[in-house]
Amino acid sequence: MNWRRMWIVAQTDLKQLIQARDYWIPMAALGAMFFLIVPAILLLTITQIGDVEMVSQISKTLKVLPQAAQAQIQGSDPAGRTAYALAVFLFAPVAVVVPLTISTAVGASTIVGERERGTGEFLPHSPATAREIYFGKLAASLIPGYFTTIVGFGAYSLLVNLVVGPSVGGWFFPTPNWWLMVLWVIPPFLAITLSIVLRLSAKVKSTAAASQASGLVSLPVIMIAYSQSTGALFGGLIVGAIIGAVAWTIAALSLSRGFRSVTRARLLGVANEV
């Protein structure tokens, strides 16, 4: 596979996304909402305003956490412990749902959209092979979602340390489990989801059909990724490493089969198969 040709395919799609304000503005708003606005409101309510009733209610729910997770909670008072638990454990699903949602939205239209825009004839007649086109499209779909995760993760880390840090004795975030989740567990689940979504995008006849089908298919994967990532966070570094390794194996198998769905006939819109 020629990596340069693959990157040209990805770069072309990424340039179109950057120029599409109707895409990146909602993407930025989604990331800001879940990584900054909602966490800031809840954490400030607990640490600064001191909502006793809210702290009491959340403290009760912390008892359902695994013993290993409860032992990690820091803080000298109920407000500090509650804020720590929220920051480290209960907001973790955000790091999974946001990138999967964004990448799925891009991947759903990345191939069928070429046909609808009338640009599908360029790729089949280019020097790039079907494999290079597939992985170029995969990279163009994965990068926006994971980029949002990295930027959101950095902003969220700063928020948590500024708001919760004083209540637990100083800056503490990100924890080792969060590093493992962001760098090792989330990427393979992104790849698994996109391998399915790109396959659908290559087979359906319209962007609307691709979006609907991708939403139905990716929802179970998002739920699995959510549960496994949360398990990795609660279960410790060894459990997280094992979950990530299994996910990477599944992703490799899924991607090795997924590129076969991209053919020159399908890019031209003349394939008979469904």
C-alpha cells in the first residue's frame, strides 16, 4: 500500500471538512458542551456553591462503585470526594461517546457522498488502489473524532485540576487509568465503528440511508465501547490493557475485511451488489 496516496485521499476529505462550517461548528459545540460546560456546572456547584443536598445524593450513589474505585477516591470532605469521583469516574463516558458520534457522522457520508456530489469518478480513475482509498477515508473519518477527544481531554484536565484540585490537595488529573483509556482503549473502538460505517457507506444509495443505517449499527458498538471503557477505568491498569488489546485485535480483523467493500464499481455507482 502506498501511504502517500492514502494520505492524499485523507487530506482531500479533511480539507473539505475544514471548509464546511456547518460541520465543524456543531462538532466544536458538541465537544465544548460535554467536555467543558456540563462538567464545569456540576463541579462548580459541588465545590464552590456547596450544594449540600446534591453532595448528599451523589455521595449515596458512590457506594455502588466497585471497592477498587472507592479506594481511589481522594478528598478530606464529602464535597471534595464527590467532586473527585465525578471527575474521574462518572464523566468518563464522555470521552467515548463524543468521538464515536463525530467520526460516525463523517464516515457515514464519506463514500456515498462522493457519488452524490458527482466527485465519485475521480477516485476510481486515480492511481490509488481500493485499499488505499478505503484507509484514506478511514483516516479522514477517524482524525476529527480523535482530535476532538485529545483537545477536549486537555481542556477537561485543566478544568478538573483548577476546580477540583484545591479540594483534594493539588493537581491530580489525568490519572493513569484515564491515560490508558484515551491512548489505548478508545482508538480501537473508533476503528471498529468506522470499519462498519464505511462498509455501509460504500453499499447504500444515499447519504440519508447511510446516516440512518450507521446510526442503528453504531449504537450497539457505542454502548459496548461505553461499558468496556468504564470497566477499564474501574478495573485498573491491567484490566484496561487487556480490554484495549482485545479491541485492537477485533479492529484489525474488522478493518482487514472492511476494505473489500470499497470497489471502483461502487465508487462509480454502477455496482449491482447491495
